[in-house]
Amino acid sequence: MFRYRVRAIVLTAGIICAFSVGWSPVRAQEAEVEEAAVEEVTEVELPEGDPTAAITTKDTNIPVDELKLLVKPLTLEELENEAAAWMEVLKRRAITISEAEIAVKRQNLSIEQKETAAAELASAKEALEKAEEAQEKAEPGTSEYEKVTKQVEEAKEKLRNAEEAIAEAAAAQKKLQEDEGTQEALNKAQRQTDYTAATETLERAEKERDDLEPGSAEYEEATKKIDRLKDAIKLYDETGSAKGEAIQGSPEFDEITKVFLEAYEELNKAREAIDGVGSTEEESTEEESTDEESTEEDPTEQSSEALDQTAALLEITDIEVDGEEKIAGTPDVVDTEDNLEEKQEQLDEASDNLKESAEAEADLKKNLVEVLTYMQTQQVIIIDRFKVVLDELDRKGGNSEAYRKYIDAISGLELDLTDTDSLGVRLIGWFQSEEGGMRWLLNLGKFVGIVAASIVVSHLLSQATLKLLLRYGDESQALRDFLVMLVKRGGIVIGIMLALTALEVSLGPVFALVGGVSFVLAFALQSNLGNFASGLTLMLTNPFDVGDEVKVAGLWGYVDSITLASTKIKGWDAQVITVPNSMVWGGIIENLTAKEIRKGGVPVLVSFNNDLRRVKKILQEVGNSHPLILEDKPVGVYIYKGTEEFIWTGIKYWSTTNDYWTVYEDLTFMIQERFEKEGIQVAMPQQQDLRIQYTPDNGNGKASQILAEVPTKAFEPHKVSNKDETAGLDIDVDVEVPDI
């Protein structure tokens, strides 16, 4: 009956398994479809706040420690307003940087097109030079004449190519001038250039004034101009800061923009008064608009004028004779010797204009890159202050996730490796910036200093811990070593974590990553974790220590070392065997040297033909005569079980743990010598003849058998089995005898 029940259970289980395996893919696909159908993208919305109610954005360069104190008493609603205001400030800065990046790229394109046009002009110039050389030797009707005709055609074709290249460059220049964002970035670059020139002019003028006689008319005039320039620079700085703090699009922003542009104009006038360089344009007497473009000179105007002049020169650079345009190939083309020389001069002039235009744009681009680097530095300053507000917002229950994602999206330094000209300027500017390279250099120094200090401090703490444990602790050496190592390495790890904060690395994601990795490793390394737990248990319970003689996991030897993962046992043949701690803790542990004294015994196998009373008396005398046997522990002599021909006897003794093996060896020698002297017969292994018979194939395909007689077991005090898996280690040689 039971057999049929088992069959029914197995059959039912097989049907269920087959059904589950067969339908699992279908159900899995259906689940995936349903999950994909209901999956929605969760959008993070910005918290609502009123930027106009903020009080901390009045000074975007406020020190971080002061800002922390300023936002600490604010409520959650007030912090949301502050976060919204800082978001607007950061957004405006990010837009400005993006416009500047676009302007740099368009400047690169414009410069590249002008370089292409210059190359085309150079090619046309070379073609004209060849035509001029051939013209000197050409005579109508000759082969040289035909050659001149072809060269003239080639020169005209290359002139047309140069005209097309210049037309493309002019179109790119016009597009550059029409784009408001690009023009704003270029205007900022030009203002930065003028501001730098003004500060240099101020320094030079002050040095020149020092050479003048104080009180003289020249000295007073120079002082007047210097004071005017100082006031202009100060006003420019103040209005520029106010313009950066104002909210774009507001009436305050329009008003401060107008004042800022007036300060910029006054700055240029004050500089020109010292340098003696007048404006290239006539000053308008009409009231200027508040629009930036109407109050500022177009920084690309000089480049555009150079392009127009170059194009105009090429329009009149047609190969003519006597003022009349001719078609290449007709005899009149080369009638005038001065024709090609005149065109050569026109091309030289056009090439010079084009080079001047490209150089002007290159200088403007360099200034633009410098301004871009400065704006990126200012963005870092804004982000630092913004994060202070967000940290306080999080502490008071707000949600800053959307703001932080925006910060991560716009942060970082992107370099165009193909733009080698601006790459060097950017890197140099970034390294010299207090919020760029200098900041990272300082942070890197802090990181190295903290790590080095943590190594030194952790070493000192580990040494102090070791001394305290040796003086006051009674723990095992393994646990002591573990605690010292934990203090030393733990101190270094804590130091590295603190040093990472110096590099402005957030530890929250690091801890989250470590937690996720540890969760995965907990499943992948379950056996290793079991070994760690067993190792920690061994250290805390202290069943044995380093140097103890133990029997664990079927092994017998001395403990060489104990770690969290494994225990190393040193065998009698100097081999070191590594045993996982789970095997050690999961089995029987026998510590033979746990106490200061140890009990041992020397078994002896004697023949039944001996006088056993006399044998016992001799063994007692031998035991009592050894100086290392403890006197307060009496020596025991036993007579134990045997066979028909021999019987087990021996000595049981007590000695210190350190003298155990010395006493064991001495007693063995003393017993052998005394038995020989007293004529006591010790049982020996019986010798047996081993006869091996070999015959070739006996016809049935089988070899002959090996015939042998198994010898009788005899006294083997240090027997080691060749088949036992513990072969090579000395196993316990004591026979089972009653305790005496």
C-alpha cells in the first residue's frame, strides 16, 4: 500500500513540475507585457517658491560659512523661496555659459572658413605668379602662348573659388552678427578685454606719474585722469555685480543694465583719455536705448569690414587689357605686361585684409574663451552656495532632488580636444582659477594630508591598543591581533572616507553602493561569510590560541595562525595546512596544551611470558626517577588488556606542557634500556614470509594471484596509515587505557 502511495506522490509531482516549466515562459512574457503597459515615467517636479522673496541672493559671493548661518533660522517655506531664487541665478549663468560655448564654436567655424578663403587666395596668387613668369616669354602663335592662356584660365578659376570661399565666410559672419545670444557672448568678451586693458592702463599710468614731479601741472593732470579711471573701474565692478544679482526680465534688471552700459562707456572714455586713443566712431548725441546691442560696438564689425574690402577687391580683380575685360584665350589677354602685375598687387592686398580679419577673430575668440572660463568659475561659486541652501532645505523636510539633478546636469568641465587654440587657454585659466585648478589642488593636498595623518594616527592607536591589551586583557593572541589589525586598518579606512569629503565627494552614494555590493556578495559568498562568522566565534570563545597543540578536523599539529577566514595548522613534517574556520568550529576541537600541565603516557607491549608484577615495579621505578615529572602528581603504571601472547602495559605521568614531549621521549628510552638490562621481553612484530608467484597468461586470460600472509599486528607506537586521509601527520599514539 505504501509503495502505491509513493508512486502516486511522485507522479503528481512530475505532472505539476511539467506544467509549471511548460507554462512559465508564457506567464513570464505576459507579466512583462503587463508591467511594461503600466510602467510610467515619474517626473520630479520643482518645489514651488517665490524667487522675489529671497534674501540670500543679494550677494552671490557671500562666504559659505556666513550663508550657513543665514539660512539656519529660515522656515521651510522661506527656504523654498531661497532655493527658487538660487535656481534662477544658476539657470541664468548656465544659459550665459551655453551661449558663450555656442559663440566659441561659431567663431571656430568662421575662422576656419576665413582660413579656407586665405588658402584659396594663396592658390590664386601662385597661379598668377606662374602666369606672369610665362607672360614674359610668351609670343603669339607659339606653344608658350598657349601655356600662358591655360595658366590665365587657371588663375581665373582659382579667383572664382576664392570669391566663393569669401562669400561663405561673409555669410557665416553675418549669421554670427544676427544671433543675439552669440552677440551677447561676444560683447561680454569685448567688455572683458576692455576691462583688462583699463586695469593695465591704470597700473602703467600710476608708474608714469611716479616719475613726474609732485605738484607740477603734469602731475595734477595725470592724477585727475587716474582718479577718473579708478572711479570708472569701481563703478563698472559695482554695476556689474548688481546686474548679475538682478532677476532677468524684471524692471530692476533693465534699469541696472542701462547703468552698467553707461559705466562701461565711461570706462572706455577714461582709458582713452590716458592712452590718447580716440573712439573710432563719432559719438551720437541722441539718447541711446537701453538695449545692449544699440549701446555697444559690434566686436565683429572690424572683421566684417575686412571681409567686405576683400570681396570688393576680388570683384575688380579681373584679368583685363587697357581697362577692358577680356576672355582668356584671346590674343588681347597678354597684350599688356602690367596687367598681371596689377592683379598680383590686388590679390596681395586682399590676402592681407583676410589675414587681418582672421587675426581679429582669433583675438576675439581668445577673449571669449577667457570670459567663458571666468563664467564657469562663477558658476561653481553659485553651485556651492546653492548646495548650502539645499542641505538646509533637506534638513527641514523639503525636497531638493530636482534641484540637485539640475546641478549634476550642468556641472563639469567639457573640453573640445579638436580646438587646440582655446584648449590651452581654458586649461590655464582653469588651473589659475581659485574655484578651478587651485581649488582642486588644495583639495588634493587636503586629501593626501588626511590620508597620511590617518595612517600615522591609526598606527599609533594600534600600538596603544596592543599595549593596553597586553597589560590589562586576558584575551587570546588571535583576538588580540585581530583587534589591533581592526584598529589600524579601520582607522585608515575612516581616514580615506574623511579625505574623500575633501575632494567634495558625497559619501551618501558611496555608502549606498557599498550596501548594494555587500548585499550581492552576501548571496554569492555565503560559505565565506560562514567562515568569517566561525573565525570571529573562535576568537571570542578562545578554544585554542596560536602555538597550541590541537586536534581539529582530523588533523593534529600546532596552530600557526588564526584569521577570520581560516586557521593554519603546522604539521609534524613542517607542512602548513589551511583549514576553513567553518570546518574547525563545526567539528570537535581538542586542545592538548590548554593548561600549564599535561598528562601523558608511554604504552609498552610485553609478552605474557614475563613476570607482570616485576614489569609493573620496573615501570614504576622508571617513572619516579625522571626529574621532569611533577612530584605532586603520582606516576601511574597500568596493566591493560592483551591477547594470548602479549599484553599492554605502560606509564601515565604528569609534566608541564612544555616538557611533555621531552618526558615522553626520555621515558621511552629509559624503559627500553631497563627492560634490556632486566631481561624483560618486549613483544615484536612477527615476521612472515611473503611469497609472490607469477605465471604468464594461463589460457583463460587471467594472471596468477598474489599470495601473501598478513602479519599479525604488534606494538607500533607511531603508526601512520598510508590509506588514511590524515597520512603524513602524527596521530594520537596513546592507547585506550584506564586513568590512573
